[in-house]
Amino acid sequence: MILKQFYLGCLSHASYLIGDEKSHTAVIVDPQRDVDQYLDYAQHNSLRIRHVFLTHFHADFLAGHVELRDRVGAQIHLGSRAKAEYEFTPMGDGDALEFGQVCIKVLETPGHSPESISILVYDLEKSERDPYAVLTGDTLFIGDVGRPDLRASLGWSATELGGMLYDSLHQKLLTLPDETLLYPAHGAGSMCGKNLSQDTVSTIGIQRQHNYALQPMNPEEFVEIVTADQSEAPAYFTYAAILNTKERPTLEKTLEKSLKALTLEEVFRLKEKGGQLLDVRDPADFAGAHLEDAINIGLGGTYATWAGTLLDQQKPIVLIADLGREEEAAMRLGRIGFDHVAGYLKGGMLALEERPDLIRQTVRITATTPAEQLRSSEPPAVLDVRGEQEWQDKRIRGASTFP
């Protein structure tokens, strides 16, 4: 048996390949949308990807199930409660898929979302009775559980889903042997929980001991504690969750349309029609010189998450990038389903050499300067726009908070 984890740091996202060397069969679980790494790994290990599972309709990224279906003919599997536009195989409690010396069995574990499932992985050469591992999606994390408040806009209350989550944990996952390896779909930095560990693998036993949400409490206490102090979900979460249920173009086809070089005149025509100018360069470069009205979200950080938070989901996006990084910028937007990139400014900032009137600068200061100003007789107002949890952790004395 092969169990391979792929981890995408910028989205704190883990996906998995489960393979069997004898039957040369592989299953992908919760793939990211750019799927080449799975295809390359499978080819290198003489495997064919025949199935793709989604543990649920992810809200923080657009999964690559459609891409794997169209690239290699993989069959899509979802939980039995799922509803989607594309053809899929519904999997309920106890439904299994066996290939060679590997068996994967589904547990329905609603709570983070109503259609959530977890996947038990059996290495039949070692044991037919005890699972080797469980892939828990967003139901159970290392150090946390999936937040139950993300489907409010779709008609599900946090209390309702929280009760389901409590039952899924206590009646399903916590009945597994302590030594069962635990592989979640997210790690530290994800907004699908509030206390996720930096670790990417654990065991049921360790989580039983140390996970705050698995300690003895009744369902009401559980819902109260897991919904408290959650960060505000990015605006694109509902958009992405719904898009994961849709039949839609693949990332490859989307990039063919998005990677179009635009003149400065074409950029401004798009801007007049509501287009968004997204500068993806380093913040220091942006501060030194940028096109007026551009928004800066640098590729060096949690680029896709911030883009999904700040940008409109419908209006066209024009990229301004360092030469050669346009495709990366468009592809990473595609990972969250932002396929409405109209193109990129040809030549990047070099296109503005003859139009200095369109260039703006942003003054950046180090901590020393405001420290001196705050000690003066007429201190400036300090406006803190970070999230509530960041404000609680550490802040400048006298600052006002407006997240």
C-alpha cells in the first residue's frame, strides 16, 4: 500500500494519494485544482488514478475532481448526502472500495458540512479488522475540529451542524483504535478551524488526549466552545463551496483564456467597466511605484486567501506582475475558483515608463518612527485593521481597532 500526503502551504491544504502496487490503482482524496503533481507521482510509481474522493464541498479552495475526471477518467465519489451537477458515485456509511491489498471504507461524519465523510484506509496485508489510517477531511483536525458555522448562508445553523459534529466525533471517529493514524485536510493557518497544529499527521489516541474539542463535555458545551472566537470567514468561502458542486471549466482551459497580454489602454478600458487591478508584486516594490487604483496582494504570502477576501467574485481581474510570474498569479487564483482573470499588463510596470502621471507611491515606515511620534505632545491616531484574535494577542497601546 502507498499512502502519500501532498501539502500546499499557501492554503494550509493536505491532499492524499492512496495506491496499491499490485493492481496499479490509485485514489486521490481532496485534490487541489492543479493536478499535475498527482499525475507525475502516479506515473513514476506505475499507478493509474481511477477514483477521486471529496470528503466534502470545500469552502476555502476549488478541488481538482473535475480536472482528474477529464484528464485521466477518474470516477468521482462524494458522501451520500451530497448534491452536485456532475455525475458521481454516492458513498454512505460502510460503503467500501477495494483494490488489490487496499480497502477504503466511508464513514459519514457530518458537522463541518452536512455531506462530510471520513475515509478509513485498510492495509489488508497488515489487518482486515483495524484501519491503518483515517482521512478526516475537515471533521477532525490535529488540535481542533472543523468549524460548524460556515454554512449559515446556505440555511444550516451552527447549532444544528455542531450537534451533528459532536455525534460524528463521539459515535464514529473516537470509536477507532488509538493507534489509527489521523490525516486531516488542513493544518495551521487554515480558517476552517481556530487551533490547528503545525503537525500534518497524528493518531486518534493523541487527539483523544490533547485535542481541546474532544475532552468530556455535553453537546451544548461542545457547540459553545467550538464556535467561540472563530475568525470571520473570507467572503469567497460560500462561493467556492457552491462552485465545488458545479460542472465547470477545468483549470487548464481557464488559464488558456486568462493569460492574455493587455496593453495599458486595454487595461484602462477594463477598469472603466469595473475591472479590478491586482498587483501581485512584493509589497516593497508596490510601495515604491504602482499603477493608480491597483490593489497589492503579494504572491509571497497567503495570496489566494486574501484575494478571495478582498476582490469581487464577478468583476474581471487584471494582473500586474513581475515578468514571468503572470501564470503563477492566475493559477493560484484558479485554485479558489477565481477564473475571471481578463489578462495581465504586458510588460508589467515597464509599461508605465512613458506615463509617470499614472504612477503612485505608498509611504512605508518602520516601528521606530511611530514609536517616536506616539511619545510626542501631539501623537497621531493609530488605526489597527487586523483581525480580532490578532488584536487580542498583541497591540499598540492607544490604538483603535476596526478589523
